Amino acid sequence: MGIIVHHLENSRSQRVLWLLEELQLPYEVVRYGRESTTGRAPKAVADIHPLGKLSLLQDGSLTLAESGLIFEHLLGKSPVDIGQPIDPIIRQRYQLFMHYAEGSLMPPLFALLVLNRMGDAARAAISELKQSFAEHLTWMNAELETRVWFAADSFTAADVMMSFPLEAARQRGGLDSRYEKLNLFLERVHAGRRIAPRWPRADLTRLPDTSSRSENSTPVPVSTSLCVSRSGRRASSRTIIFQASQAVHSS
Ligand SMILES: N[C@@H](CCC(=O)N[C@@H](CS)C(=O)NCC(=O)O)C(=O)O
């Protein structure tokens, strides 16, 4: 059994798909729809790992939860060099953003998601949380004043990790046009273009056509066009669709 990615629609686990494409590792995907009333992951996920949350990855006998751990595991399996940089200062920044994405950014963004559903009763809490989240936005924006990507001028896996909280911040965390560098970062992510890559690859600017991709082809995160590989090539993959309580379908 090779790598199996358990992917929940509109979730953090889209980063794992993007990373796998960058690393050009073969994988299979089991896709889950969210429960329609609660937005939660289906109960079947808890059969794979008791937390029942995604990101979730299986590799042979290993079952790994937590995006950061999954990233470390996958980066160790590929010769593609977008993991821990050698330079100590860049490495420290890389590690900072790897941890910061889930450790500091996602908790308030999750709180905002929940509070937004509560309507007027939560207005004061939302305002306070957004005010404090603006400190994160200001700092991150300033970080990108001096370099193109979060760790360095070269793209690293830390940028993949940071992409999801910044998407969420644009939706509900107050990331608007005031934060020019963060918007530029997201534009670069969506365009799939890498500035100053560390290693030459053919045809960096040609984007794969995702417009007519069917469920039978390589999965692409449904909410964004994040899953674009540096080379325009896609790792070989297979999709298994698991919609809430339906049977598994394999292609
Ligand atoms: N820090 C964890 C967060 C896991 C998490 O909360 N995942 C969300 C997806 S965005 C989830 O599974 N939500 C569905 C649920 O809790 O039922 C990670 O990076 O994997």
C-alpha cells in the first residue's frame, strides 16, 4: 500500500495534495464531503484515526494526523528540495511559518468561523478577535516586504502550509486590500508560478488545464486552484470518492 491522502472538501487537507504534486510523489486520494447540516467530516474518518479530522494520511502501516507531521513525512520521501533550508536563518523562518500556520493562525480563524454562525450575539467577540488578528496580518505583510515567499525568495513547503490560513483570512479574518503583500502572495499561489525557483524545471509558467478535469483524474482542491505543480507535470494518482455515508468508489 502506497500513500493514501484522506481529503475533506474545502479543508486544510488540500495543502497535502498540493505538496504531493510539488514533490511528484504517487498517491491515492479518498475524498470526503462534509456532513450537510453540521459541516463536520463524516464519521467514517474516525475509523481511520480516532480524531476524525483531516489532514490525514496513510503510508503503508503508518497513519498520520496533523498537517505539519504529514508535511515532514512527505518531504522526507522526495528528492524535490522544498523542505528545511540549509541556511540557518532561512531554516528558522521556514520552521517558524510551518508552526505558525496551524499554531497561531488557524485557532482564531476557526473561532471566527464559529462566531460568524452565531450572528448578532457574537458581534462584540468577532470585532475583538478581528482586531487582534490584524496584528498577525500586519506582521505577516511586513515579513513579505523583504522577500517573495515566507522563508526566502525561493518557494518552500512553508508557503504551502501558509496558503490555507491566508485563504481563510481573506474570507473571514480581515485580509483585505490593505495587506498588499499578502494579497500578492495569494495571487502567486493561485497562478502556480514560482519566482526564483531553486532548481530549473521546464516550462515553469505553463499551467495545467484544470477546467475539464473529471473525478477520475488527478484531484484538484475544489475551492481553489492551489494544486498546481511546479513543473506542470502531475504525480500519478488515483481518486477514491467517499461522500459522507456513501460507499467507496475507486477509479
Ligand atoms: N491541526 C490539524 C487540524 C485538523 C482540523 O481541525 N481539520 C478540520 C478540517 S479544516 C476538520 O477535520 N474538520 C472537520 C471536523 O472537525 O469534523 C491539522 O492540521 O491537521
